[in-house]
Amino acid sequence: MNKTGTQRIETPRLILRRFRIEDAGEMYRNWASDPEVTRFLTWPVHTSAEVTESLLREWTARYADGGYFNWAMESKETGEVIGNISVVRLNETTEAADIGYCMSRAFWGRGLMPEALSSVIMKPEGILRGAGKNNLGICDEAWHAMIRRDREPGPELRIELQDNEWPFEYTDHERRIARAIVFDDDGFFYFVRVKRDDAFERATLIETSGGGAEEGEDLRTAVKRELKEELGAEVEIICKLGVVRDAYNLVHRQNLNNYFLCRAVSFGANRLNRDEIEDFHLSALKLTYDEAVREYELRRETKLGRLIANREMPVLKRAKEVLESRNEGVLQ
């Protein structure tokens, strides 16, 4: 069994991630203290937020174990933690797992739990009558399953990085970002060059094209808009490469970078804004794979350059692997 542990997963309306100690208040308020939520479960309601916090300390300590699977369900709409999904029993002999889940009553009836479950598992198998026991006594069990041949090849990356260049003080916001590795039919890749002289430092950088998704904007729409604005490129999205979470401690920000692999269909005029022109001196770069790798390594001389290279070089490598497996162009 591949013990990957609790990895971050994104669905259209949810983020499934590891619990944090600071989730205790929302967990207690949204479902752990609600007798209607726990009515069909095997554990009693929590009597205080302190009880919930104590439990979260146990849970978070177990994430170092690759065989521990316990996701917090975070609503993209509200940013709240609204439930959880976890593996309650794991049979390594048969590579089978029993899944438990619960969710805030305020979010019932919206199809959110099936959305979350389908991202983790499963196909319906059947009902075992009288096979389980919960707070009400003997109950039926609904069985779902996924076997190895049901799984699609999963090339998506899930990477979490820390900012070791500037000291951590606190985080007060998270930015949802859509980025792309853009390639053409001749095997070249497209990036942006950034020249900045600000609080971060004076630096010349290479970076993938992309930027923050606007409120209510889905990621695919966002990445196409950003590529049109920065590169003047019309693109075909080939696949999602993965998600890299990193941080800029200097501005107290977490970055949720969603990376896509995009084929350039055509190029026209870009539509840079004033800040991109005057403050960042943004310009396009057309490079071979090896040239791009050398450029990222060269820009490690600065703090911000190191943060960007740590985030983007694994994604560029994955893009090359995907292209080679799909025979999409001749890489140079």
C-alpha cells in the first residue's frame, strides 16, 4: 500500500487538507458540539472547545505517519472548516480502508459530502444490514470501494513549502493563484522576467506566468485570463499539474499555487497593467527546458529567487515528464 498520508485535495467547492490546532473553534461550533450531527456516529458530542482542541492536538501529531488519513473539509465559499473525512480502519493485507465522515448541519443538502468523498474514494458496492453500531445502536453499513484499476493515473503534485528566508511572525491571508507552464509545438517554454526593487529586495527573477484568481472566478478561467494578459497567449489547457502551497513571511501571506500545463495556440499583444509595467518591468521569456533550469538556478542568488525556484522547478520537471509521456512536441 502506498502510504502517502493526508495530502491536500481540491474539489470545485472544497479544500481537503490537514487539520490545524486553530481549527478547534470552528470544528466545535460547526459540528462537534451538535447532537444532530453525532446522532448516527460512534462518539459523543464535545462539551467544550477545549475538548475539541485536545483532540486536534492528537490528530495533528499523527500526520507524520504516512498511514494516517484525516482531512479537514474547508469551504471555498466561506473559508470555514465544515467537516471531516478520515480513515477509521486500515487493512494493509487487503489494502482496504473504512471511511468515516461528518459535516456541519448548515451545509447539509448541497451535495458537498459526495463531492468530497468522490475525490478520496469510491464506487457504491452495497448495504450490509445490521453490520455496524453507532450512538443509536445496531445499524446498516453502506459500502463503497475503489480498487487499483479504478484509479486514473495521477500525475498531480501536492507540495507544501515553508519560507526559510524571512522569519515567520504570523499569517493573515491566503492568495489563490492560477499559474501555468506554457509550451509550444517546437518544444519551447514561456515564462516572465520580473525586475523588482521593493520590500523584498532588488532582484531579477524568472517565474511562471499567472496571478491571483478573482473572486468567484474558477481556476481554469483565471489561468487563461492571466496568460492572455501577461504573454498575449491563447492556450489549450492540457492538464492540471498540481498544487504548491508556499509562503511569503515578509508580507504574512500563504500562497496556494495551482499549476496547469498549457499549449500555446497563438500569440498576440499582451495586456499588462501599470504596476506590471512600471514596478515589475514584466517581460516574456522563451526558453528551452535546459535554459529554464539554468535561469532558475542563476536566480537563487536572492532570497525571493530561492523561494520561487523551490516552488517552480519541481513543477517544471513534472511538466517535462508529462509532455514526454504524451509526446506533445519535441523538448529541447
